[in-house]
Amino acid sequence: MKYLIAGLGNIGAEYAYTRHNVGFQVVDLLAQDAGAAWEPEHLGAVARVKHKGRTLVLLKPSTYMNRSGKAVRYWLQKEKIETSNLLVILDEINLPFGKQRLRPSGSDGGHNGLKDIDAMLGHNNYARLRIGIGADFPKGRQAEFVLSDWNEEEKAKLPEILKTAAETVRSFVAIGLQQTMNLYNKK
């Protein structure tokens, strides 16, 4: 069984450790834990890992956040993966820092990466793992906030947050969406 695990973010060194790139950071950890190498491929960097007999196609789109759907759709089609085996990982300002929420579908919530994926797939019926980055920014400064680096306090807590998100992804492919939601949405 094959899964597409798409971590959302922006390419380029200036974005590497920003809040908006937490999706990239989660899939980076999954690849690192499995000893997998990233390969530059069409519309993104791809790493393939195995977990409990399943193949995870990890994707970091190279299309920038606002065009994530193009890469996600391409890799679903190329790898012949059903959208029921798609998991998108993204940052979420409407969740407190460090809290995560796994859902089977839902609105884009104003997130441009999800908006584009919804548009390219023609629906929003795919799993998404939202990682809370908080909303500690003045009115009208959201873009500046999400594109800024983690502060020192956040950096200290980030490894544990990324580890929990990676465990959630592995659980999603091993035991399914519903049981994983029951286990990890409570943490």
C-alpha cells in the first residue's frame, strides 16, 4: 500500500526554518529517521520510506506554498495513489503553538496551500495534519509572522512537536485515520 505524505512549505534557504515551513520540517524528520535521501524530482523533492510494509512517498513541493496543489495532484497521479491515502501537513495559526489536529477533510481555513490543493483536486476530502504555530502577531501582520523564524522558546520545544507529528504520520499509515485521530488529537 502506498501513501503520499505532502509537507507544505516554501523552497529556499530564507524560508527553511520559518513557521510556514513546519510541514517541510515534519517530512524532513520522517526521511531522516528512515535514513532516506531527498531527490529533486518534477515539482518537488521526494523521499521514499517504508513503514510497517507500507510505502510513504514524502513530498516537499517546489511550487511554493500558494501552488502546492499542482505538485500534490501530479504526485498522486504519477504514483497512482488514492486521495484516501493522502496526508497533507501544514502550519495553522488558529491552533495554539505546538497543538496538532488531524482531520479527514474540511475547509481550507484561509490557508493558501490548502486552497490550491482543493482547487487542483476539485474537492477537500483528504486528510490534513495541522500543526499549531499560534497567532502571536499584530493585526495585518500575518504574512510577516508565518514567514518569520521560530523564536528561541519555540525552537526549544520544536523537536518534540515535530517528533509527535512524525509519530502521527506513521500511525496514520499503520492503523488508519480514525484510530490515529483518537490517539493523537487528544495530546
